[in-house]
Amino acid sequence: MYSEKVMDHFSNPRNAGVIDDADGIGEVGNPVCGDMMTFYIKVEEGRLVNVKFNTFGCVAAIAVSSMVSEMAEGKLLDEAKKISNQVVAEALGGLPKSKMHCSNLGAEALALAIEDYEERRAGRPRSAGHEGEAGKRRNVCTRCDMVNPDDAKFCMDCGEKLACEVLTGLAEAV
């Protein structure tokens, strides 16, 4: 069902992890299938010098995250923005039709991390939802304190079941 390349990236994911002082963070999730991806990037002189990911999901989701991180690292931001779901799927030797959505998630998470970096550089607040603006939802794991995407059902770091809270004021901000 999966290509040898997909199985290699699933069994030996490249660049898995977190960048604590990331320049940009992109989070995506698909509540239908349960795949959740977070990409972290470091940028120097317009080039992605470090790309890491944290993915909670199926074989294809992990393989896609690994491949996207490999494809993006070392690229200029404009080059990395051109990484599409089709390019990722082809680099992995194809994905089953029912798993093509995973390649969309990987490309989207990277694009959101780059967008987050660009917003920060322009002095605009982060769009990833960590600010805790009044009325915004935030999924904070009670076990490990990781902030997860709004639609996450389980923590992307430790796998704990999440109970989402709605913030009522800026005093509760992260």
C-alpha cells in the first residue's frame, strides 16, 4: 500500500522535534482523520536553516512531515513556499488516494510557519493562536502544558486527551 520511501520516512523520520526559540510555527490538524502537525522553523538571511516537526498521526502523516522538513531545510523562503502537496507526494513515491490529504497538511503547516515568521518580522502578532485573545480557544495539555491546535483532541506532545477552554479575558493569556 505504501511506497518504500514512505515506509523509510515513517520508520526513520528526519527532523522530528521542537525548536524552542522558533522564528515561525505552523499548526494544522484534520479532526476527521486525527492527524495533527506542527512545524517549527529557524530563518537566517531569508533561508530556512532549521526545520523541525511534531506530528501525531498515521504513517502517511509522519512520512509527509519528514519529507516536507527535508525538502524545506536550506531553501529560501520563496522556494519553500512552492512546496506543494503534489511535489511532496511525488517525492515520497506516491501516496494512496485516501492519504493525499496528509500531503496537503504538511505543505500547509510549513506555509503557516513561514507566514508566522513573516508576521512576526513585520511586527504583527502571531496568528497561531497562542496569544490568548479574549474569546479564542486554546488547548493546553494539563499533563505537559503544550499549547495544541484548537481542534486537537489529544496533545501533540504527550498524547493526553485534551479538554479545550475558552478564554474570557486577556488576563488569562499564555
